[in-house]
Amino acid sequence: MTECIFCKIANKDIPSKIVYEDDRIVVFHDLQPQAPVHVLIIPKKHISSMDDLQVEDTELIGYLMVKVKDIAAELELENGYRLVNNCGEDGLQTVKHLHFHLLGKRKMTWPPG
């Protein structure tokens, strides 16, 4: 996906403040943080949204979900955090690359939006 900004970040074509990276995922700071800690967790594989997940993505997404606790620990989110995925137009997904917002270091409110 040559036009995808998150693919460009994952490929190091666009600089970003990366928190964590391995061969499957990249975690970087959001440019418009909504909490004192606000990072985005993306798979390196381009998947447009939750609606585009396939059975063959099960291991990758399971891996990403398991890594959330490690990333939260690294970011010292010991009091808790919120993990958010926006999907589609009504879900306010603005970048068509599957991503999860990890927010913390403040008390979250409900309802969120």
C-alpha cells in the first residue's frame, strides 16, 4: 500500500516517535494525543480495517493483542488504560490501516463519544 501513511511509518519512509517495533507490529506516538500517553499499535501487514480481517490474520491479531500488556507496562500504565479501535465512517476511522489507540495516564470517562 504505497499511499498508506501507516505503511510509510512502518517502512520508515516517514519519521515517527516509535515506542516499540518487531517483525510484526509497530507502536508509535499519536500526533494528536488525547491523553498523556497515546500511542498507536499497528500491524506491519496492511489490513484496511477490522472488517477486512481474514482467518489467516488470526495469529497476527492475537499476537498484537497479547503484546498490548507488554507495551502498557513499558509505558508505565500500571493504573490501567483504554484500547480503542475505530472501524469505518461512523466509527471515525480516519486512516484506512488497522490500528489500535492505547491511551493512559489519566482517568478515562464514559461514555467515550
